[in-house]
Amino acid sequence: MVGAVVNVLGVPVCSLNVISLIDRVRWLIQQGGQHTVMYANVHVLNTAYTDPDFRAILNGADIVYCDGAGVVLGARLLGHHLPGRMTGADWIHSLCARCAVEGLSLYLLGSQPGVAKRAAQKLIALYPGLHVAGAHHGHFHDTAGATENIIAVVNAAQPDILLVGMGTPLQEKWIAARRAEFDVPVVWAVGALFDFVAGVQPRAPRWMLDHGLEWLYRLLSDPRRMWRRYLIGNPLFMFRVLRQRITR
């Protein structure tokens, strides 16, 4: 783990803003070796709370950054400060601008068929000089043959950063199981990032983003899928944080 961290429900969350996050990722690339970057939001931390294997994966990452307003509030209740939330849609543009200037390459792996490629095309159009080494959907059968083929294709492309968007906790567990086989300096779990970049999933209005209400927008947009995560998950997270505060 890199830099100052805040322990939230047993997971050390790095205290970073967008600029320092990109700087740290750049530093990891310069170090050589194999590194992982992951994020923490309320859903991630609730999942890790009841899944020791998943929690161990997060604790083994080089960077876990804050991806949710609820985590910022949780840290505050514990007497600590996090600069703010950073979803993939918040940092992807800073990352691409940096990569275009410094000649770093990305590979996009995840989402529905065609979405990662569409996201790559949009990013290349926005950032001339950006090198996207490749893109592949995340809906493949995790058999030895299919997975080994994807690993071979990614390694042949030689990206500096592999962005993996398969949803929590699948993407983190998949990365942990396959990390050693990827000859890539940084593998970064990104959730639904490609859907946002490609325009498949719209973001909340600016005023909701500015007031930490993107969760409410997502709940209203897809209540059948999201109600349990937010209406049960958010209060449960706060209860667990308050219990951590009392018992530490």
C-alpha cells in the first residue's frame, strides 16, 4: 500500500486526490514489477466486511482509493480525512491526458461486448496521441482456454496499464487469481467505467454529483437492481463504521 491511509472497516483507503492518484500510478509504473490498484466505496467495503478473502485482496493492493461519498463520511466519523470521492469517470480524463503526454498505453478489458471498444474510440478522439493498446469485453467464459487467450493478447499488446471492469467482487477476485500471468506494470479495477465513457450508462446531473447524491440517481435509474445495495447497504455501512468507532 502506498501513502497515508485511513482504516475503514479493516481496509486501508489511501488519502489521495485525482492528481496524487495519477502520480502514484505513474510512480508504480516506474518501479517495475507487478502492481494493482483498486477502489473502495460502500458496496465494496460492505462486501469485504463479510468476505475475508475479498478483504485480503484489497489489503494486498498497492493502492485502494476512495470511490464513494459514503466512505468520505465514514472516514470523517472515524476522525479522519479523505480528500473526496473519485469514481472512474472522475479520474479517467486526467489519466488519459497524462498518458497521451508521457507515451503510456492503456488496455481496456471488461463490460458488455463492444462497450470497451467504443469507450476506447471516444478516449482516443478526446486525447490525440493517446495509445490504447487494445480493448476486449469482459463477458467471456472463464475457462482455461478463453482466459489464457485473453492474457496472451494483453501481454502481446504490452500496455503500461490494464483497466479491468467486471464489477465487484468479480473483477478483484479475477485480478488476484490471474495477476501473476499478466506482464503489465499496473492492473487497475475500474467497475462500470467503460459504460460511463461509452455513454451506455449516464451519470447523474452535476448538482447531484457535487452533493454526494450519485447513489440516489443510480437507485432511481435502476431500483430493481440497486435497492438492496443502497437502501440496506448504506445504513448497514454507517452502523458498522459507528461500531468501529466505539470499539477501536
